[in-house]
Amino acid sequence: MSPWVIVIFPLCLAAILWIGWRSRRSWPSANDYLNASRSVPLWAAALAFLAYNCGSIEVIGMSAMAAQYGVQAFHFYWIGGIPGIVFMGLIVLPIYMRTGARSLPEYLGKRFGPSIRLLDAFVAVVGTICFSGVALYTLAQVLHVILGWRFLSGELACAALVLVYVLTGGVRASIFTSVFQLFVMIAGLTPLLFFTVHSDAGNWVHRSSRWHLWRPLPFFSPHAPLDGVGILLGLGFVISFSYWCTDFVMIQRALTAPTIEDARKVPLLAGFGKMAFAFLIVLPGVAGPALLHKGVPFDQTLPALMALEFGPALLALGAAALLAGLMAWLAGNVSGFSALCVEEIYRRIRPNRSERHYLRAGHLAVPACLLLALSTASLAFGFHDIMEFLQLIVALLYAPVFAVVLTGIVSRRASERGAFAGIFTGILAALSLQALFSRGIATFGSQMSADFYEAMLSFAAASCTCLLWRKDAEQTTPKGLVFDAGLRHNLRPSWPLVLLSTALLGLCLALNLIWR
């Protein structure tokens, strides 16, 4: 083992544990430990928001996408990121906060009723377990490729570290440690961008069709690996808006900001960092196939490039960067799982207990999530890259929930029974199409293309079911939860929000034109 590993890894580990310890405080209520609502400065909330999103999805998954599809991986940052971020900041977050909701399930409970709140909580729990399993899978992949660790040993070591600092400081610990991990990640990935772009492979990529976003794409062709309709509607609308507007951990991070105005700024500020971060991940991944020998799995592209291009010191820093980003994402999901289980499920089943009782339940939920994640990590082996698995999770679980949220905002017709039926219909529709694709009955050019069309089907089925279900005569919609004239007035953005949103969308459009 390199002596640099012996130096850098313990330093990063000590810093993470120290930050987690410093984040701890006395917890007057379980919500303070599990959600930290309105108690984190704007800068920390925005950086934690970015760090969570730029964890395992971005570092390992996007480099694998870039190795497979070229710069079309930028779609997941630009079309698949910025419009959804702006919609989240301008519309969705202030609606949640003005109702007094501390989470999406709580908002759905206020809009529709207790059964929808509980159903969404269970859906979100399944999603966080799957995401946590993917995080453990990618952590083990990094330790295996760079350090030669066995897969199970890497999973157990990372799970133990996350267990310690999440138990110590709750969601505040996961927020402040993720900020530190973000800077470590940037420091470790920047040299790889320089080495790969200035290599012979970088020159080859510039001359290939892999260097264009839109030109190689057919407009409508489900049999192609990717197509324009799938990118624009499946990724750019359904998957993007579903993820940004309904993911429990993303909303939890934003709601830690002290005011409604600050909470709306959190995703917008993080959006600029997301666009810049794309270059650190995608460009090395695009050059990967020309630099690495054939047979390297797509999910191992980035760690394999580090092992090839870096010396001992940079390799140790790069490995620490990957592990930091992945653990930030894992910790976010673990703390989110704990909050969901206690605040949205256990507190409903066992009400009127002391806050100390709910705190203990939150502590017990942390190791439970990690054990469940260990059991689901192996599911990622069945996909070419983890992004295919992650987008499938969003299409199955998040798209129908977003359809119900959006329908509930724009229409008073949406009822509790309609919303319940809509979520189940959307999930079943997407599952059915995936089963047909797995058996070869429905044909798509790739699992990713199938994910996009499954998301569109799930969203359409859930929306139609929710709207067409007859509303009970005695059921009323609480004021302030439907997008009417009064709510539009309350949602009117300030000038800083307008400028941030305009700049984000303008920059996104410019980048798409430059890389077309």
C-alpha cells in the first residue's frame, strides 16, 4: 500500500469524524435531530444540496454514461437538471414551506389526506434504501479498483464510518461533513480533467461524433440507444422534475435554510455548481474508452482512469475524493431514511410518545437502513451502469408521486382516493413496461431509453387516474394548496430569485447551443 494512502486516508477520516462531532448539539425535539428544519446557514445548505446531488450519481454514474454515450451525458446535468431546479426553487419549495410542511409527505398529507402521506413515506423509504444500496455498491467498486479491497470488505468499512457520524450528529452532521467532502472531491477530480483532456485520447474525442449533444440523436426512435423525445420529455421533464421536486433528501436539504427566501435560493445557487461540476466528470469519462483497455466495466471508468493517470500521491487524493463524494450521498440517504421512518411512519403508528423516545427510534433506524442497503447493493450488478438502475428507480417510484403533486397543485379535482390510485397505477404501468422490455417483448435501444419511456408512461398514467377519479362531494381542498390567484401572488419571486433563475436558464441554453 502506498504511504500516501496511509497519510491522506486517515486525515480525511479524522476530519469527517471531527466535523460530525462538532455538529452535534442537544436536541430539544426529534425533528431537530432528524430534519434540522430552518437551522442551517444558506451557504451550508446550498453546498450540502450540491454535495448530495454530486455524490455517487455524478462521480461514478455520469463517468460511466460519458464512456458509453459521449458528451450526451451532459444532458443529465443541463436538460435533466436546470429546468427542474428552477421549478423547484420558484414553485414547489415555497408551496411546501407556506403550508408549514417540513417534508413532501407532510405536504401531501395536508393536500390530500393521511393515507397519501403514509403511502408517499413508504415509497420514499424504498427509494432511499435503493439509493443507499447503489452508494455502497459504488463505494466498494472504488475501493476494489484502486486499493484492491474485496467488495464486501469495502461495503462494511464505509457503512461503519457513515454509521458513526450520522448517529453522532444527525442530519446536521451529514450536511456539514458533505460540505467538506465536496471540496475534497473537487481537489481530487480536477487533475484528472487536465490529464485526460490534454492527452491523445482528448484530441481523438474532439474529432468524433461523441463530442456532440444533439446531432447524433434521432428525434423519435425508441429503438436507438437515446433519442430526442426521450431526452426532452422522459429525462428533461418527467425524471428531472420528479427527482428535484419529490426526492426527500433534496427537499430536506433545502428546508434546512432559515427562511423561505433562502430555501428558494438553495437549489438555484447549487445549480451553478452543478453545471461546472459536469466538466470534471463527463470529459474524463468521454476520453475513457480511448485510454483504457477493452473490457473495463463502465462503472469502473473513473477509478480506472485515476489508477492509470495518477501517481501515488494524486491516486490517494483521487480515491479519497471518490470515497468522500460517495459517502456524502450515502449519509444523506441514511439520514433521510431515519427521518422518514420516525417522523412519517413510526410517529403515526405510536403517537404521543416523548421526544426522547422518537430520538432513540431515529438512532435505531440508521443501522437498519445500512443493513437494508447492504442487501440491495447487489441489484446494481444487473445493469450496464448504475445510472440505468437509478433512472429506473426514479421512473418507478418518483414519477407517479410527482404526477400527483403537480395535479394536486393545478387542479381542485384531485382527491385523496384519486391520488392513491394514481400512484399505484403509475408504478404498475412502469413495472409492466419494464417487465415487457426484460422479456424482449417491448424493444428499446438501451435500458436508459426504456427508463425514459417508462417514466413518461408512469407520469401519464398517474396524472390521468388522479384527474379522472371522481371526487367525494364532502371533500374540500384547504386554501393555499392549489395554484390559484392568491397563491400566485404569494409565490411572486424577488428580484434576486428572478436574476438567478434567468442566469441559470440562459447559461443552460448557451451550453446546449455550444455543444450541439
